[in-house]
Amino acid sequence: MRYYLIAGEASGDLHASNLMAELKQQDSSAEFRFYGGDKMAAIGGTLVKHYRDLAYMGFIPVLVHLPIILKNMRKCKADIAQWKPDVVILVDYPGFNLDIAKYVHSQGICKVFYYISPKIWAWKEYRIKNIKRDVDEVFSILPFEVRWFEERGYQVHYVGNPCVDAVEAQTKVNKEQTAHGEKKQIAILAGSRKQEIKDNLKMMLECAARFEGYRLVIAGAPNFNEAYYRQFFPKGVKAEIRFGETYQVLRESVAALVTSGTATLETAILRVPQVVCYGTTFPKFFTWLRGVLIKVKYISLVNLIVDKEIVQELVASEMTKESVTRCLGEILPGGARREQMLNDYEEMNRILGGAGASKRAATEMVKLLTE
């Protein structure tokens, strides 16, 4: 069968690549064509457009790059129509992917599957109408999503979380290097988009550097180079930047400062205490907007899964040098919140379930396509 996949950022590239590998196991005749990244390309098939040319976030960047975004959409639609896949598999990235779903459905080209569904439970709930109309099957990776969709009259498949698979696979390597007594490192995960790094990295480094005796290591996103990160270094602060080693950096670290997103979940799966930091260009405006538009109590997946505050969230105006420093101190060895956070991580991991999400999703997809 022919599979057309669309992933718009680094985490989507990772999870889509694992799904592709499992689809190849389930379907020996599988052919792939995709918008994605290097990890998907390594599995095989044709990379039509790299996600580095797609990843724009925020109102202003999207507005500035709107002609490029629309051009990419048109190219994607034409490519799908010409290639005639058996299914289009959308991976997160809703602003782009829901428009593609509408086109594919309206033209009757093929089935539409959504893997890692849009977080419409947080905001833009109206998009449920688009999903009901344009998406044949949703494969959820967050347990609380199942009830949310069911309450709105839409059945989804819960397949487990692919982060568990990815972390488990990487954790088998060099575990002996991460003995508790040897960890004297703080990890900095400042996001995977330009704006996130710009808004968060400088303060993260400045606050982490206040704790003497710890190395600071930035887990670099694959679509940036070292020079981009170093322009945001505070004067006198030293930090190592390592690319393609996020899980290893976390395993070697005693605590982490993490920009909200999939990275918060991966950090928790690896049992690394963290502070969630999400600075913005206009913090007061964002704080107001969050109260008006966002429908959930928390922004981090860790807290959402357990439905309580496990990790502290410093968002927009709440992210200050004083609050980041205080919260980081509380989760370093001897800190007041460290042990409770580690205990709560166990509860989160129990709810999340074990490894095998990619395999379960691939099995269900092939079954649905061959029935």
C-alpha cells in the first residue's frame, strides 16, 4: 500500500519514522512519500519537503511567511492527488494538516488517518467539526483524549504514547554512565522553534548558572546550528550544546529546565525533575490570552495526564529570573519538591502505559486499510 505522511517538526519526524518502520513490518509492500525530516528519510521513501521549511509558530511569523505556507500547502495537495496514496497519515501539526485533510476528503482521494491528534482539547475546540468531517480515524497517544473525544461523539483509538518507545529504545544505551552519584549536570531544553529558543534560552541559562558546581548542557534541536544558540548566551555563562542526544543529555542530568511540549513528557518518562518554562515576547498579553482561549488547567503534558500539578509551570509573566531560580533550586538534590516529583512521575508513567505505541498504531492502521 501507499502511505503519504505529513510531519511538521522534529518530534513528529521521530514518531512518524517509528510508525513507518512498524508499517514496513506489517505491510511488506509499503511505499512511503512524505513531508517530514531526516529520521523519516532514513526509513525509506521520498522526502518531498523537509519540516525545517514548514515550522513557523506565532501570529507574526506565520503572517510574514503566509505566502510560503500557502505555497507548501498547494504543492502538498497536488503531490497527493498525483501520487494517489491509499491513505494520508497526518502527524500533529494541525494548522497545516487539517487543511490537507479537508482537501483529501473533499476530493475523495483516499482515507485520512490522524496520528498524534491535534490538541484541540486545549484550544480551538471548534476543530472537532473538521475532524469529524474530514478524518476517518484518529489514533490518540494521550489517555485523557479518549474520553474527551467520546463526549463529543467521536470514537478514537488509544495506542499508547510513542515517547515511551523512543525513550525506552535509547535508554538501553550507556545506562551505566548515569549513576545517581555522578550526576552534576543541568539540562536545558529550550524548544524546537526559533521563537521558543529566543524567548527562553537566555533566562534559562542565566538562572541555571547561579547554582555552582553544575555543568550546563543544552539539548540542541536538529534544525539549528550552534551559532544560533550562542547568540542568546548571557555574558560569562558557559554551556555545552549537544545535537541529536536529547535523551542522553537528560539521562546524565540531575534536573532540567524545559520549554513546554513533548519534551516535558520525555523528561518525565526519564524520571528527571524539571521546571517547565515558557517565556513569550509579550508576556502580559499572553497571560491574558491564555485565560480567555485555553480550556485546560495546565500546559504541560505531565500535569495533564495525571490531572494535577506534578511539575511547576512558569508561563509568560510567571517566568521571571526569581521564579525560575527558586523552582530549580527546589528540584535539585536536597530540594523541597524533588522526591515528591519523582514519586509523581511513577504515577504518570503507570497511567501512560508501556512501550509499543508505534506497533499498535501500525497494526490497527493496516487492519483498517485491508478490511
